[in-house]
Amino acid sequence: MVHERQLRRHRRLERHTVAVFLDTGNLVLRRKNDVDDEVVLWQSMDHPTDTWLPGARLGLNNVTGEAQVLTAWKNSGDSAPGVFSLGIDPAGTSQYFILWNRTVPYWSSGEWNGDIFAGIPEMTSHYIYNFEFVSDTNVSYFTYSLQDPAIISRLVVSVSGQITQLTWVPSTDKWILIWMEPHRLCDVHAVCGAFAVCDEKSELLCSCLAGFRAASTGDWNLGDHAKGCRRSTPLQCGSTSTAAVTGDKEDDDFLLIPGVSPPKYPSFVRVSGDRDCRSACLMDCSCNAYSYGDRCALWHDDLLNLQRQTDEDAGAGNIYLRLSAMNVPSRSSKKTIALACAGAAAALFIALFAIVFVLVRMLRRRRTMRFAQALERGNLVAFRYSDVRRATKNFSEKLGGGSFRSVYKGKMPGDADTDIAIAVKKLEGLRSDMGDKQFRNEVRTIGTIHHVNLRVLVYDYMPNGSLDKALFGKSSAAAVLSWGARYQIALGAARGLLALVAKVADFGLAKLVGRDFSRVLTTVRGTIGYLAPEWISGVPVTAKADVYSFGMVLLEIVSGRRNARCSSASADGGVCSEYFPLVAAKKVRHGEVARLLDERLDGEADMEELDRVCKVACWCVQDEEANRPTKEQVVQALEGVVTVDVPPVPVSLKVFTDDASYSYFSDECSQLKGSS
């Protein structure tokens, strides 16, 4: 259809009309006119689908009102237009919106400031794109190119409603993820459809509420949840007044759905209590749910954007969902079942207590003997996976995790019938081509230097929790780490990093996974700020990449805040504050390191130590590997053995200064490096 309309504008087609597929990915239909000038009849870049290639325009024709937008597929198996689209703001501002059903904006790029979009702080680091915004009386559009034409990149609107920037890595023949927005999939509007709950911590992202089932099982299996869920049993909303007064079980009832974020846009009614709020919803056949806190909230439309939350999450509450009474267990039946189960359990416990006690004692003794025998064989203690799984109760108590590991609490048997608390780190995403023989040989080798390269690592349990909770914890009861404690943590981490081989530990683990492993390239809640620039550029990665990551951690220890903080997504899109490493680089350059200190410390810190840590951190995050210190130099600088000069501002942070000559560390450090 598009080809025909374009071709009809020309009176005739001559024999030298040709279709050319360019290296840019643009399919062009052109011909030569009477003066041998080429005329473009049609080109594919004027009609984008779900992909934006360099050189293509994405914008708005201000005269005709026609917009060039990216539209996601319906699902992974159907290229028909879906419900998610990306387009420029029709109001004329220099920003993009992701829309649901072409009507509801749920993410904004932030306005273009000439260098980056305000809502995408990832563009501050590893800036490899040249964006251009053109706006006049006829058109308003964006186009972009790559600083290195040899790099292949594309921007795609996924079927899940996220935009992703992908870059091709020839060495691995795979696409790697540079950034994506929104970071959290559950922040996509109606990502699970109506009457479904989004839970990123669950194996299944979307699940139907109790009393509901998938509206389209086929679409659901293909990852298309747009149709959401439908009721298993229709509502029995016949005589609502009778139901409200008598509570007739042939009519409707309510089921408590705890720990779910309330939907937006409720209607509020004035009532005297929870019971009246329930009656108000029950008497209105269009009311699907209610919640009572400070006031009575009713929801009459389909329930959208439900997210599973923990008790610690803000906004979590109790929602009462309207169902047919036959789908709601009655209180009397619950009580009867509970009493019957309690009696049966008590009888069974009394009958089997002695047998269970004997079996537990026997198994405990066997595990203790196995543990003792392993200790006698040397400092490398190897456990069977079944023992670790039993010690952690099948990995049931999770302490935390990251992009490529999860940490669980467990207990190992010790001497004199005592238990030893342990923390088990389960590694994920390791290379699948590591053979069994090679794996065992590597374990033996690394074991001689006091580090174990395993899929499961067993440590002593640390009851005070992880460092990020102490630095970023929002609880008022959380103790604020003093500067002395932070300095010792930084120095201890530097010494530990020096003692470890480059293959293992939380920094070096990236070398155990492939470059195509997108979860590693998007660590720290969707940002790539912890990874050295060479991870994105594709050059060989050395131990200096760990130094870069350590520098980012040092900045967070000083400030007590994350390097990039974003607010929750809203109807207008999430907004991110300025990138802290950028601020730190400027302040260190101007000698204002005191302003980088955590506000909660009220300036109580050793200024000499603070200045030393900030300078070392900024040296560690330099773009070029040759400009970063070695691990030995980092330890010596933090210990005060050598003097640290003022570092330059890294180019990747988009800050340039007039002074182009910078020394690295002092001459004393250079001499020390040469002697080593």
C-alpha cells in the first residue's frame, strides 16, 4: 500500500528504476530523471516498525500532523502492531514518550538539553551516539548517528513495553544491552493486563488474581499479557441490597489480597468504617474492589498495574477483591478445616515424634563426621550440593542478591551439637562450556591461594548484613557508619581486592560470564555505571576493569548514596537526579571534597583521609586503563604511603577542562611503580 501511493505520484517508471538496500539498513526505491539526477521514490526509514536505526528520523510533521513512531510487535510470534509505541511529544517539546494504546504515557525520556535526555543518565557514561534535534514550522524530529561508524547499534521497542538500546559485538556474534527504559518491567503500564499482578521477584512475571484465569492462554504463553485475566465465575450481582444485609452466599463476597500496590484513580466515598466501605462496594454492581485506610477507596474499572510488594515497600496495602461467593472460602469452612488439620497433626506428631527425633540425630551425626573429615584434608573444604541445599533448607532464606549471584542463610553442624551460621553465595550465569575436568583442576589450583572458584560459595554468616544496607538503608533505626568505619572498610576492601586473583570475587566475576550476558551489563538496578568503558567498547578487559568498579564503590562509601538515583515511574515517566560520579569529579577537581561527604555525618571526618579517598576514587574511574592505578598503588595511596595528585575529569562523564596535562600519581609513586 505504501509503495503504490508513492509510485502513483510519478507519471511513469522508466527501466532504470531500481530498489537498493543500503549498508545503513535502509531500503530505497529510486530512479534517474531527465537530467540524470536520482529521485528517491520511497525509503523504508520513513516508515519505521519497532526498530530505530542510525540515520532514520523519528518525529512529527507539523503541517499534516503525521507522526513517525516506533510500534512494538503484538507478541514474539506476531509482528502485527501491539499496544506499546514510542514517539515524540505532540505538544512540541524535545522529549519522547512511551505510550500504551496510543493514549496513556507511562515513561518520558526527559527533555533534550543538547547533549543527553534528562531522564536517561546512562547517556552520561560511555557516550557513543550523536543525537540531533531539528524543529521548525514544518517538522520536528530526532535522528542519531554513531561516533564510530564501524559500530552497529539499534533501538527497539520490545513486546513488553520497554525501549532497549542494543550494540553488536563481532567477537561474540551477539547483541549486548546498553540500556533500557523503564528499568523495572512492572513499571510498564498494564504490562500484565487487567486483574493480574506483576512480580519481578517471581519466576512468572504475571499471575492472575484469585478467582481469575488468563483471558487468552495462547497469547499468555507467548508473553502477551495485554488481554489480562477474566473471572472464573461471573459475579452474582442480582439483589445487591439483600446481599448487603443478609450476606447471602449465593451472591458476591470479598477476598483479601494482601501485599499488592493499590491501583490508581480510585473513587472515594464517606463512610464511618470498614464495614460500611464493604457495603458501599457490595451494593454497587460496577464496584470490583475496595480498600479502607484513612478513607474508603472504591475501584469500578478493570484493576490495572497491580504490583506485588513486601511489607517494607511503600504503598503496599490490603485490597478486598469482589468475587462470586462460591470462589471465596467461608469462615466456617475454614474453621472446620483448621480444627480437623490441627487434630490430625497433633496425633501424628505424638505418634512419630520418637522416630523423627532418632532420625534427625543420626543424620546430624553423619553430617558432622563428613564435615570434620573434610576439614582434616586441608584448608579447601568441598561440600556436596545436597549438603549445601539441606543446610540452607533448599535455599529458602534469601539474604540478598545481585545480577549474577544470590546469597542465602544456612546452618552447618559443628562440634558438641552446635550449629555454625553460614552464608551461601549461589553463582548464576557461568559459562556452560566449562568442562568437568577443567572445572575440577581450576578448583584445586585456586584452592592453593585461599579462594574457591565454585558455583556455590560457603562463607561465615555476617549478622550485621551487607554494606549497602548500612550505606543506603532508609530505616530510621539504622545506625550511620562513622567516617572511621568507612575508611577502614575502604582500605580493607582494597587490600582484599589485591589479594584475590582476577577470576573471582564480586568484581572479577564478570570474567566468568560472556559479554552477551545482559544482566551483567545492566547491573546496579539497570545502570551500567559500575562497569569500565572497555566492557562496552569491546577492547580486551584486564584487571584494571576491577579498579574502575572499585572506584565507583569508593564514591558510594563517601557519599552514603547510590551513584544514580531515580524516582518511581509515573504517568509522566520517571526522572533521575544528576549522576553522582559527575558531581564528584567536578568537586575533587575544584578542591571541594568536603561537599561530597554523607550529610548524615555532619562533617565529622578526617579531611586528609577524605581528600585521599576521593582522589583515589576519581583516578580509578579514568577512561583509559593506562591512567588508572594498579591494585597495589590503590592500597599504597589509601594507606598514605604515596601522595595523590588531583585527577582529571573522565571524558566519559562528559566534563571537559582547559587543562590537558595531568600527572598520574606523584613522582614518588611513579618511582615505586618503576621499581616494582
